[in-house]
Amino acid sequence: MTPLDGPCLLSARVPPARLGAELAAARSRAGLSRAALARQLAVPRRWLRRWEEGRARIPDVPLERALAVLGLELHDLLPVRVPVRYDEADAALVLGDHRRPAHPSHGNHAVLVAYAELVAEARGASAASVAELRHDDLVVLADLLDLDDDRLEAHLADVLAVSPAHASALRSRLTRHRLAAGARDRTSGARSPRGGGSHGAVWRSLALVPKVPDGPVSPIGGSAGASG
């Protein structure tokens, strides 16, 4: 096995396009051409180009060599992710400088598509691979989605490219986040983007919803209980 065929454990949780762009930027700051860095990594220049363009994951051996040549640590190429938030004034989901219109009245499918497109654009991932829902994502989506929608799990599976079982587990986690937020809202008097001082029928079913332990909702993000 050559270094080009080796494992990609170091970059497994990072979209290739995002890591590749950071690597290319670091190479440029170091004043190295692509050919010069490829020589120091002992890899074909075409492979370095594929990695920088996000068309392939970077195996661990050349990635560690690149970090050594550039005088960096792995975390230098993995910027802290800005949390997803909801701008009520503009009715939009926001991630850093990126935003997508989204309002509960648009329906669950439209809200999820807006979320997937936003995350794909901001993090350099394909929309079909946006299944690593972290805590901040769940908090925002739980407030925007209609959790009483009979087709919610189908929308989750379709838009986020997760299995029906993962979609079911994800719906349970969204419900728990909604219930927890509702308890805080009733204490503070805060209002939900869905309108009113509560979050709808889900509050009336509080005693009927069993506590569902956090579990895996995505093959990408590992345990769904991780907050990232």
C-alpha cells in the first residue's frame, strides 16, 4: 500500500473541499507552488491538485507531511465552525456570511432544503452529505420545523440523505429539543418563530412523549449525541 492508498482518518469528519481550500491557502501563504509542495510530499502534482480542489480526501501520510512542511498543526487547517442561527427579522437561516430564506410557513421540506444548501455552501460539502447535525443545528431546526407533520421523517431522510431509522431517531431528538426549549420559553416568556408563546401541539403532548436517548442519526457524524 502506498501513502496515496492509505487511510484518511485525520480528515474523515471534514468535507474534502473545505480541507483542500485550507491546504491551498496555507501553501500560498508559505510561498510554495503546487509543484514545489508536491515534490516535498513525494506525491504527483495531479494528486495534490485533486486534494486542494476537494475532489478526493487527503490520506493521513501526505497530510501529516504537508503539515510538517508548512509548519502547521491539524487544527490550523480546521477552522472552528460558526453555529447555525435563525434571523427572525429576515426570516433566514444564517451561517457565517451565508444565508438562506427559511420560514415555518414554507413547509418542512423547504426549510430542510434551505438548511442543507446553506451548510453545503458554507462548509464546502455536497448537499447530499449534510447529515452531521450538531447541537446548534438541532436547536434551530427544532424551532422551525412542524414536528407534528406526518411526513417529517420522509423529508429528513430525503433531504439529509439519512436512513429511515436515522430519520426517526433524529425526529425524536428534535422533539426533545423543542420540549426543552418550550420549558425555557414558558419560564422566560420568549416567543418561538412558529408564533405564539408556545410551540404548538407538541407541548400538549409533553406527558405522552417518552424520553428517547440520544443515538446515532448519521453515518457521517458518528454519535448523534455529540454537540460538535
